[in-house]
Amino acid sequence: MQPKRLKQRQMKRTQTPDFFIEPERYELRAAPMYRFKLDRREFFKVLGCGVVVVFLVDVAIAQESGNNSQPGNRSRQRSSDIGSWLHIGEDGTVTVFTGKAEVGQNIRTSLTQAVAEELRLPASSIRLVMSDTALTPFDTGTFGSRTTPDMFPQLRKVSAAARESLLDLAAEHFKAERDTLSVDNGKVIRKGTNESVSFGQLTKGQKVLKSITDKSHTTPVSEWQVAGASVPKVDGRAIVTGKHKYSSDISLPGMLHGKILRPSSFDATLVSINIKKAEAIEGVNVVHDENFVGVAAPDSLTATRALEAIEATWAGKPQPSSPELFGYLKKNAGSGQRGGRQSGYNVGSIQEGLAAADHKFQQTYTVAYIAHAPLEPRAAVADWKEGKLTVWTGTQRPFGVRSDLAQTFGIPQDRIRVIVPDTGSGYGGKHTTEAATEAARLARAAGKPVKVVWTRQEEFTWAYFRPAGVIEVSSGVAKDGAITAWEFHNYNSGPSAIRTPYTVPNQQIEFHSTRSPLKQGSYRGLAATANHFAREVQMDELAHAVKMDPLEFRLKNLKEPRLRAVLEAAATGFGWGKRKAAEGQGFGIAAGTEKGSYVATCAEVSADAKTGQVQVEKVVAAFECGAIVNPEHLKNQIEGAIVMGLGGALFEKIEFENGKIQNARFSGYRVPRFTDAPQIQVVLVNRKDLPSTGAGETPIIGIAPAVSNAIFAATSVRLRSLPMIPDGLKA
């Protein structure tokens, strides 16, 4: 297999203050793990003299593609591009390139820590260039909690290789043995002397290219100084003062503002249209291409006026509504995008297991559609110049957006550049290309840059949702507390974390795809939230049947040591079993694992069956994700996941009727408020002996079942549907 040759791309300098732009880029393409040849003179013409590190690595394709695919689909392939690279310039500046996107999870800080650790530098001296298809190496996307397990060790290896190159240069500079040298604070120091040389001095006039594999030596976790510490958030001051720029802040000279005419309902087709009144408004460009209708105007208000002036007739078709949802999902099982049973696990005999049980249960759990509700709706700015397209947009898949745009407009990908400024949250909801495509279509027609920012109503209506689902569980338990049978069927919501971590001799577990009435896709935690809700509530029901403490019952049926560890840590932090619940007070516990991380959640709830009021008073979550990179920011992720999970657990729910969303505003769609937030205590279990895994998703899976179990303990009311109390406990 022969590597592809170095390709050169000429990119004109674009007027984009606040964002790093190079006038040229050389894209290196090579077969994975094969050596490749470069023209070093051309390479350093782009970046300047210094030390450059390139790194070849396998790339995991995470489970979410966002193209209306079922959550949980996981595949792997080798990347045919350079995995990552780093440049140390003649002035000592360290610039690191990654295709990952910053969508509020603070990976800019954690990835900077990886580089700082290996180069023995303060994090403040490192510059991270992220998610720019003209500058950064190919990346499948920022999702699936893959940034920490994939990119963090990758950048560590790149940086370690750079450190070794600097030591080689310093050894030549001092005419000394390498073992007499050390690296610290941007310098190479000669031990036992006052002699030192800065990175900039070493790289001046040098053209050192270092290519490595994934076997590069890195600093052991036990010796971490910067990684593993609570380093302050990079650009934190700019963020809290409003100086930091996000996708919706992008502005170009001469830019127009775009608005899109939306159909009257899902799947409606355009029957007739009159755009004359809109075209008569000064400065307005109207684009009509089959079902696509949009306007571009000098300002957003004029664009809105033009959109309202368009007279359109749409033809819809009958569609299911909210009250029919769960019956519809069951009725249409096997007719989903991928069809039929999607994943299964069978061991032993369910019939024999049920026959051996002293208590048998058969319950149905349901999960409603919910919205991502990001702080920043979809936004994009598109600019065409000389047949080339540049798009600034908030997305988790910049290279995927580039590919989609190339397909839409029928032009090569190397004529498209996608730049992702920091984005105001994604939660798995910003994989698709709508805003970027809309802005590009309007910009091409207008001959000027166009900015499209979705309204909150558009975001609630035309983005995709977390899949709804029906989960049927049949189980059996012996009187001594041993689970004898476990049958689990998930319809539509997905197979993520569908298998039980508990030890059960007889199991049948299946995911069934089905036709979805609404557009659905990835969401924080994917189907792991739904599957853990059904499983952990059912576990509570089994424990109650045999009159065992819920914690004791779980530990009896659990061999997985990492899950046992977080269960015990959460119970200790919560004081489980140490106090008796007062009237109307209940304690609940739940645990689980997903994406290589482990969580246990304890909840204290006060509930009044007469008034219907429920308040989550306290939550203790123990979390383990291998070696911890940044403890304080990990706590922030866990706390955010818990609060977000409360919304889906208690009251978040998309209402729809015949192809129309009924609650497409925050006034009708309730997310957690300050008054809903409980006291939260996070217990971190730091496993320095294990690789670091992702933490953005797994903490969300425990809160719903823990709260449900606590409500039952307080009221004897068992809630098996999410959201549990959209209209209060009495309802």
C-alpha cells in the first residue's frame, strides 16, 4: 500500500479577526502506520522553521453520525490522514492542531494540559488551533466521549516526541550527553550548571520534522505535574466577560442576514408560492429552489419582514401525535431505518430462569422525545470567493459538514473550508449540516457572505430529538436475592448500555428499531439513559420484592469491581443506611457504566402525594473514568450532567400533533431552573492505573432511576415513564 503524495492547497487570507488563519496549508495524507515522504522545504514554508511533529494513529468512528441514524451504531476504521501535529516556532511559540471542537466541555483546557505535561510548559504558553478543515488534521467529530481517550493520549505522544527532538537539538548545542539535560518551563537545562537554552533558541533556523507512531514514550501518570491538576479554564476571563467569540458572533464585511421559510408541518411539500412582495423590499434577495425558500437582507429585521411577506401553500399528510407515540413505536417495530432486531445477547434459558424464580415481574417503561435545548441555537456564516466556500459554523463534525457541503453543491472538498469557533453547547445535537447549507445556498445566490442563526422556535422544531422509546422488562428473582432471569427489549431509543452489568445466568436482551414519528439522533448519553432508567428501576422493584436493601441487593448480584467501587463510594458519601427517612422523604440509588466510565448516584427526595410536589433535595454521585485529567473541571461536567438529567427525568417532553411541535419555546418546554437544582456532592474515584476515559456523558445516566427509586421510597408510587412528573406527582 503506497501513501498518497503531499498535497498543497492555496487558501486566500480571509478577514476573520479573533481566529487563526493561515494563508496556505499543506495537507499530509498517508496510509496508516506506513512511512511517508515529504518535501521538507515546502512543509516548513507553510509553518516556518522549527520543530514539527506528525503522528499517525488509528481513529475511532464514534457511534453518532447525526444523519438521522439510530444512536448506538458503532464502527471503526483507520484514518488515511495525519492524526495530529504540533509546531514549535523560532520564537518558542507552541501551536497544537486538533480537529476536535470546543462545545462547552472544556477540552481546550484538558488537551492543553496534555501538551503542557509532556513539554514541561505552563498551559498558558500553548496555543490550540481547533476544528478548521484547512488547518487541523482530519477528525471524525467531537462526540461519543472520545476526545479524552483518543485525542488526549495522542497529543501526549506528539508532545513527547517534540520534547525528545528538543533534547537532541540541545545535546548538539551544548555538545553534551542527552542524559545530562532536562526540560523545564520552555527551556532545556544542563544539569549541575547555570546553562540553559530556550525552545526558541533551539528551533531558530532549524527544520526538524519528527514522525512517530503510537508507541512514543510519555510521562507516567504517577509523575504528572500539569495533567491531573485543576488547571484554570483556558480563556476563562474572556468567556465570563463576553469578549470570547462564539459561532453566532461571527461577522464579515458586507454580510447579509438569512432567514428560511419553514414548511407548515414535518414532511410537508410546497404547493404554491408568491415571492413578489418579498422581492420588492429594498436590499432583499429571495432564493426559491424546489422546497427550499429563503431570503437574505442587510439586517435580521428586514429578513424577517421579507419572510413574512412570502405567500406559500403547503400540502401535509396525517402523522402520529404524542398520545399515540408508544403504541406507534411498538406497532412499527422492525420498520426503522436499519430494520428489525439490531442487537441482541442471549445466555441460558429465560424459561428456566423464570421457573426458578420466587418472584416474577413484567413491566413496561417509556421515554419521551426531548430536545437538546442548547444555549446557542444553530448558526453559520457562509462566504463564496472564486468558486471556493468558507463556512463558520457551530458543529461537532467539521469534516463531516465539509463532506456534506461538497455533496450538496457538487464541488470538491478541497474547495470548501469549515471553521468551528467555540460553540454554545451541543449535547450530541449539532452533527447535522442544516444551518451551514442554508447559509451557503443564500450566499451563493446573493454573491455576498450570509449569516443564518436559527431562532429558538426553529431549534426546538427542526433540529432532531433524543429518541423516544418503549422498554419491556421481564425478570425473576429468588428469595435469597439472586436474579434468575432477565429479559429486556428496547424499542427505538437505542442499544447503548443495553446489556446488564449484573450477573444473571439467564438473559435475553434485544434492541428493535422502529419507525420514528419525529426526526431523532444523538443526545448526551444516547440510549444509556433510557436503558439504565428501566434497568435500575426494575432492580429496585426486585430488591423491594425480596425485602433487601437496594444497595445490598445490587452488590449481591454484581461482580464488576469498578462498578462495585463507585456504588460503595456513593453510598459512603451519601451516608446510605445511616439515617431513617422522615415522612414524605425517600432515598434512592442507581448505578451503571457506559463508554468505559462508571457512575453511582444516590438521591434524596421530598415528595407529597397529596399536593403532588416533588423536590430533589440532595444528590451524591461517585464517578470513575480512569486517571483524572482535571479534577475541578471533571466535577463541573458531572454536576452539569446531573442537572441536565433532572430535566429529562422530571418534566422535559416534546409535545407534537400531526407533524407540528406544540411546545417550541422555553415557556412551554421546561428545563431545570435554579429552584430545581439540588445540593450536589461529587465523589471522584481516581484510577491512576487505568487510561483516562470520557466524562461528558456517563454521569447523566444515574439521576433518573435514582430519583424514581427515591420517589417510590417516599410515596410508594412507582414511576416508570420519563418524564416522571411533567404535571406533578398527582397527575
